[in-house]
Amino acid sequence: MDETTSFKSEATPDLVPLLAGRKNLALRGHATQSTSSEYPQFYASLANDGNRNTNIYAKSCSTTDKQFYPWWRVDLLDEYLIGRVVITNRGDCCSGRINGAEIRIGNSLDNNGDNNPRCAVISLLPSLSFTYTYNMTGRYVNVVIPAKDAILTLCEVKVYRAPDNQTRA
């Protein structure tokens, strides 16, 4: 068996009924990313500020420099059983850049958290917002593109606890 946990993904035009009563854990977390020296105005915390605007020039998205293995991470400040991660992609251009990105969840900061178990691979993001569903325990949620000369842009990352009756997958 490979290290990828099975997950269900679905387009998410309206998450309100699906996540009613759930708090977005990423809102109170601390975000960081691999680099942003070329684009200092698109810092990491723009991807977990609650603003789902998909136009990067509205200062609502984070982006890294073009580099080897760009990553973004949110520290949830505590360990949780995570049930859903919602990724909002850039909509004004360059939406294909996120293809091949991995979502990783765990408690380790080894290799900037990129050694944590892989939960999903974004093979093609067909809409601006996508939900990945799984039950994994962790404090850190990473999004990484395991490629050279890549740019990682995220307009919003939301993280939700698993329902109380769920167990680790």
C-alpha cells in the first residue's frame, strides 16, 4: 500500500451546508511558506485569512518564488483529527500551476513538514475551490509541489475537524 490515504474529492461551489457549525481551524493558525522574496506582497498568511477572492492582485493569495519544491504550511497550534481541507486556487491566471501539488498532514517539521503523510495529490483542479476529505491526525497541514522550477499559489486553505463520530483512516 502506498503512503497516500484514500480520500474523496469534490467540487465545492457552496460549502455552507456541508460544513455548517464547523470552524475553519486554519484561520487561527500560523502560516509560512518556502520563499516569497520576488513577491513579498503575496505572503503566506494571505492563504488562511478567510478571503476567498481568486484574483492575486486583490492581495488575497500567497505565492512562492519559482523554485525547487515550493511549499506552504499552516501550524494549527494543536493536534486535530482533520476531516476536510478546502483549497481555493488562483482564478485570474495560472490555475494549472497547482497541478501535482500534495497535501500532507502530520506532527513533524522534518523537511519543513513535507515528510508528513501524504493525504492527496492535486492532479487537476477542475474548479476554483476543491474539497479533500479524509481523517488524519496532525498539527501541520502542508501543500507542496514536488517539482523543480515550480511556483505555488494558494488563494485560500481551509481546514476542518472530522466529525466527532469519525476515526482515523
